[in-house]
Amino acid sequence: MNRVAILIAALAAIALPELAAPSSASAQGCADSDAAFCASVDIRIGGGRRQRVRQAPPPPPPPRQGVVIVQPAPPPPPPRQVVVVPQHRPQRVMVVQQAPVYVPVRRAPQQRHRRFGWHGRVAGMFGNNASLGGFHTGLRIRPVPHFAIDLGIGAYGGTDYNGADRVEVPLTVDALFYLNPRRRFQVYLLAGVGTSFAATDGYIPATGDYGSRTFRYAGAEIGIGLEFRVTQAFALSTDFRAFARTRIGGDGIPEYVNEATGEVANSSVGALGSFGATVYW
């Protein structure tokens, strides 16, 4: 407490004389015209001693440190889209029912299978030095397209193996097997049996005389043929047949005699080629 009291007394002793003396104060402008803000005050205290109180300008603000933020440019706005909404008017729906059109359809005529036919052919027979020619005709029965039966009779004439004049009439029954009956060109196989009657007039080797003789034969034949159907009712055909036959009955005199070897025989083989036509109904 004593220190505070002493400090206050000292301050009072200094301040009181100054307050008692006349004083003047004037304010002047700052000599430094470049100062941003300046003010000075002259204070006269006591015996005329001037005390100048000058207020210094405020310090300049610290320089700013700029922060640069780089941002990407915003994307351009999307193009303007114009949407055209058509205004549909309700359409009138007309239902047109067309009258049925009847188109006449003609059915193709079905090929009627013809079960009967009459055929004829000319033929030549060669065998054992014989040379005969003639014709053959008969009835053809064809119950199904693949199969037919020929009942035929023929007449041939010429020279036989012994050099005598010969006339021969064969009777035959043949079975024909068609391999492709639906085609225009039809191939068939044949097999048959038959009998034949013959008469000769000439030299008889077994007796060495000349005279007339008659013969009767039984035999079989096989062959292959081709039939061309010109129309359903008419066809052309050709075939080749091989036959073998033997003499049946007789007068006991052999028919064939080999004068060089003395061999005798009553059997013969041969071939027959023919060309003909058939009419079907």
C-alpha cells in the first residue's frame, strides 16, 4: 500500500504545475504529403515548450496471397431436341369380304391300265445251219403292270439243217416280267414253253433218199426285250430269244446225222430275233 501511495503522490506533483500554466495546442497538417493518413498536434506546456504528438499512419495490410482454383469448363448444353408428336386421326377401317372365287379344277385323267392286247411280230430263226423266217401273233394278257402272259402262234418257212425245205408252226406260252412298267421305254424279261409242228421235203441223211417227213417238238425259250409305249393303246417291241427243243414221237429215223462222225440227234438249239407291235385295250 505504501508503494501505491508514493506513486500517486509523485504523479500528482508532476501534473499539477503543468495544469496551472497556460497552454496552447494547435493542429497542423503533416509535412509528409505522401502519407496516406497523418495528423499532428502541438501542445504547449508550461514555459512555452512545444510538444508535438504525431499519429503514424496505420501499417499497410499484409499482401494477399491469391488462391487460384482451376475448374473444368462446364459441358455445353445438349442440343435442343424438337419432338414432333403427330396427331393421328382415327382411320376408318373398312372390312371388305371378297366373294369366294371358284376355279374349276380338272383332274388329270388317270392312266387306265390296259389288261389285254393283241401283238404281232416278224422274226428270223437261226440254228444248226437252219435259216427260217416268218411271223408270230397272239393274245397278251397283262393283269398287272409288271406281268403279262403271251399266247402265240407262228408260221415260219425256209431251209433246215439237212438242206430240205421246211415249214414250221410253233405254239408258245410266254411269261413276261416288266422291270419298269411306268416308263415309256419298258424292259422285260421272258421265259416260256411251247410245241412246234414241222414238215420237210428233201434229202433224208439217215436213209440217203429224198422224201417228205413231219416232226413234232417240245421245248423252252428265254429272252430279253424292250417295249416302247407310243401311246397307252399302242406299243412297239423288239426282243431276242434263245431256245432248245427236242423231237417227240416220230418214225424212229433220226432227224440229224453227222456224216463225218456218224452221230445222230433229234434235239436242236437256236436263236430267234423279232420286231413287232402290240395294240392294247
